[in-house]
Amino acid sequence: MEAKATLNYTRISPRKVGLVLDLIRNKPVDLAAAILKHTPKAACEDLEKLLKSAVANAENNFNMDKSSLYVSQCYVTPGPILKRVRPSSHGRAFRVLKRTSHITIVVKEKE
């Protein structure tokens, strides 16, 4: 059995989120929460909430034991890119790409 939580259209680059997800992959849930709490990255706040949501889904929907859960899968996919224009000198304009992410965390019980 596995429980899953997703966070769509998050306004952070998938590259930045992927660095943090590599830290918590295949770790027990309590250790993953501690890593997210003490890592100084912008993505950690959203990932901490998402991990809590996945654990709550496991407990409430599938009656899993919280102490035996671990992060079995976690991945990020790019969402739509918001294209903005930044004015520059001599009448020019440069494009600014504001990237978004779709983040998924899957927790499983150890056998």
C-alpha cells in the first residue's frame, strides 16, 4: 500500500526542488521531516507541508502506521512557464521565465 500527495503549480523552479527531494528520497518519514526542517532552501517549506499531507493520507485513508512509513518515491515535473518582460536600455526588452513545478511525494510502509 502506498499513499500519495501532490502539489501543483508551485512557483519555484523544478531544478531547485529536485535538489531537496534528493535529500529525502528513501528515508523514514520522521528523518525526512527533520531534514526538511533544518535545510535552508526555499523549497523546504512547501515540501514539509506536502510530506505531512502524504503522511496524513496514509494514516486516515489507508490505516497505515506512521512509525513504519518511508518516502518511497518523490519527484518533480516542470509546470507551465510564466513569460514576463523586463525593460532594458535603448528601448529593448528581455524575457524573464518564471518557472513552476508539479511535486509528488509517495510514502509506503516497510515490510
